[in-house]
Amino acid sequence: MQLDCNACKSPSSMVATKVGRFSGVVRAIGVILLIPSFVGFAIAGLFFISTVIATANVMPTAQSDPEQAGAAIGFVIGFGFSIFIGVFSLIGGLLGWLLLLNRKVYRCHRCGSIIERA
């Protein structure tokens, strides 16, 4: 659907398109926040998997109750740390994704005037 531009009075020059919701600098900050969040998710996943593997290897070989308690405490600490990293990566990723959102507009090819689409 094409509309007439009210700014330059040219007929059928406005076309439906998407533009960034924020300026280029803010979008660059969004990319800077988004990329480390993926790395953080990977680190949290690896930390969780290594904690589970280490606990699974130590628990059967533990010979006394204090050794089993130490393995359980190590699992809780490792699990908590991986959840901590994962939550902060999720928050950073969501913030970065929100900064990269686009909005739907009508833009004039001739003068660049923008009208919001409903």
C-alpha cells in the first residue's frame, strides 16, 4: 500500500517499511550487550555440565559422610554460580534485543518523511 506524502506533496511515494526504533549509537550498544550474553549462556551451560559431571564422578567414590557432604555443597555452589551467570546473561540479552527492535512506518522515497503505521 502506498500513500501520498504530506510533506513534499508527491503522490504514492510513501511505502511501508521498517526502521530502527533507536539511533545508531544506541543500536550499537544493543549489539555490544547482545553478543556477550550468548557467550555468558555458553559459559553457564558449560559450568553447569562440568559441575554435574564432577559431582557424578565424586559421589560414588566418596567413602565418608563428610566427603559426600562436600560433593553436595560443591554441586550447590556450582549450580548457583551457573544460574547466576545465566540470569545476568538473560537480562543483558533482553536489554540488547530491546535496543535492536524495529518499528513499522511509512517512509517517503522522495523526501524521507516518516509516518507511524498503526
